[in-house]
Amino acid sequence: MLGSRVVIGVFILFAGALFCPPTADAQIDRIRRAAQRELEKQAKKMIGDAVACSLDDTACVEQAKKDGEKVVIVDDDGEVITDENGNPISDPEEAKARSEEPGEGIWRNYDFTPGTVVWKATDFSDEPVGRFPASQLEFVSGNMEIVEMNGERVLETSASSVFRVRLPEALPEDFTLEFYQQIAAPNIATTIYFTPMETANSRYEYQYLILRQRSGIHFQGNVVSELDGFREMNQAMTPVKFQVDGDYAILYIGTERAANIPTANFGSADFIEFRVGGNRNLRSYISDIVVAVGVDDLYDTLMETGEFTTRGIYFDTDSDVLRPESTPVLEEMLTTLSTHEDLEILIEGHTDDTGEDAHNLDLSERRAQSVVSYLTRNGIDPDRLDAVGMGETQPFADNSTPEGRKQNRRVVLRVKEG
């Protein structure tokens, strides 16, 4: 009987160890491992049937294109290089730029900053394949449907098509427009208007955008500002970023500034109209449209309200690694803190409600700390800075909408009290 009691006692101890609730750290580690496994699955899905070429292997890229195969670029660790939305990059120069640190290389002159308040954001992930996303966009004419491409759902045009992005009211003088597009061929274009287009381009009284191999700003059929050589738009989904700040307008295709003018005149309406070229054999694709308003000055806003919110600090997907597209906001933070040496700030990381609460809290903390680390590496006294992660606990907007989730993924700066 004594032996039985010993065995039972040992079993109870062992069972208690098995079923003891995990500590918070253990739970976070488990979530991180699960997130890493999910990223690895996504990476394999992104590669798919594509040829994986290393960053410096131009021969691999050229051969794959010659053979008509898709290409993804991988870094020295074999990880797929992506844009800020997690889409794989196929252009070697674009991939090289995306792998740089903020403030380095071409990013020293990068000056796009997204608007503060999101008015419209599309998310096609739950849209049925084969249908037009009528709940998110306004159909005008043409042939458009949702399709699966490289593991994500995008809008495909198989004929010259027109759709509108409806807005809550007419655009103000400060706004930004962002989206991804792949255009069918060098001679096929997408044209974007910001007021009703009811005449020929030659008689249209406002400026407009033309996106193709030569992309830029036009007025009445004439070039105002443009750049040639955007071949990547015919090969892969390419980020397009457009910003109007009063009289000034800039247009970025990928990492290059395609247009830059101090005489902006795009008009204003409560919609943006896209006219997308394409046909049965040459199809175009578009996704992730975001319209935001308000481009606030960091220091002035901090002094007036005690806080500053930005969506212009980007991280790798499910990571605390800062992306180089963050350069403009990070540089503005550095300038502000260097100029006003008595200013002390708290940096908050915020997420949407996608994923587990504990993971989001941990991720937001690490992201806020990454911003602090960048600032201290560049000469700011760490005693002037604090970092905190808020996770999904303080939503700015409704997480049930794409606009709300986009708005909630943010970094907030607050003036430290005392």
C-alpha cells in the first residue's frame, strides 16, 4: 500500500505540473512561435511556383524572366523581401531599396507621409471571387472581378473599366491616396480623376494622374510632371502613393518620385474615379486602396493637443523591424527632438484587433521600443523617451471596417507629464 501511495503521489505532482496554467511569458512565447510558423507558411505560399532569386543574383532574375516565370527576391537568410503590406517584390532594385534601413540610400530623399485620418480603405480578403466588390467600390462600367493572385484577392480588369472610390465628403486641400497596381502592358494606362470627368482630357479643367511605364501628372492632354521607366508596374503589384498638401503634389511609384509640382490643381469631389485599361489578353490588377486626409505638423500638434498620431511608421509584417518607408516621420521626430531639447515624449504602439490579445500587446510594445531605439541610435537622450505597448486596448476607430483597422494600426506620441 505504501508503494501505491507513492506512485499516486508522484502522478498527482506530475499531473499538476502538466495542467498548471502557463505564465504570461510562456504564453507570449507560444504565441510568437505560432506567429513565426504562420509567417513561414505565408513565405512558402508567396514563393509558390515563383523562382526565388537572391538579392544580388541578377542572372537568376534575368533567366527567370526570359523563361516567363515569376520571380521573388530573397535576402541572405532566405526570407522573401516584401513591401509594407507583405506582398513579395520581384524587381531587384526595388527589393534592394526595401532592404535598406530608414534614412539610408534612396530613403534619405523619400518624403511621402500618409494622411492622419483614414476616410476609405479597401480590403478584398473576404470578397467572393468572381464578383465586383460593390460594398466597397462603385461600379461605373467595364468588366471587373475579384481574383486570387499570389495568395491574395485583388480586383482584375479584363476590359477598359471605370470605378469610383466614394468618400464621406469632398476632399480637403490636404490628402493622400495609396494603392497597389499591376498594369497589363507598357502602352496600357490607368487614369485617375478627382472631380467628375464628363469631357475629353483636352478640355478637362483640372489636373489628373496617368499611370503606365511613363507615369505622372497631366493637364488637358499635356505632361505637367512625369518620369519614364516604370517597367515593374507590368510585372508585379507596385505601390502607388500620391500626396497633395495645398499647392504641392508628389507622386511615388515604388520607391521613385514620378512627379513633383508646386502648382497642384486637382479639384475636389466626394469620390475619386479610376479608369483602368485592360483587355481579355492583357489584364490589370489593383488592391489596397487607402484615402486619408490631414497632414499635420508634428511639433505644432504636440504643443496644441499634447499628442501626435501617425500611420507613417511602418514595420515588417507581424514584426518590430522598422521599414525604410518610415523615414519621413522618423526624420521629423529626430528634427523636432533635436530642435526642442526640453521636449520629452512617450511613444505608444497600437494595433487593430486581428490576432490574439497577448500577441498584439507584446508586438505593440516591441514596435514602440523599436522607434525609441532608432531615435537613441541617432543621438536622442534615452532619458527623454519612454515606450509602451497598448495592443488593441485603445481603438481609435471601429475594428469591424477596413478603414477602422487601418486607422487603429498606429503610433502615438505624447508629451510626457511632469
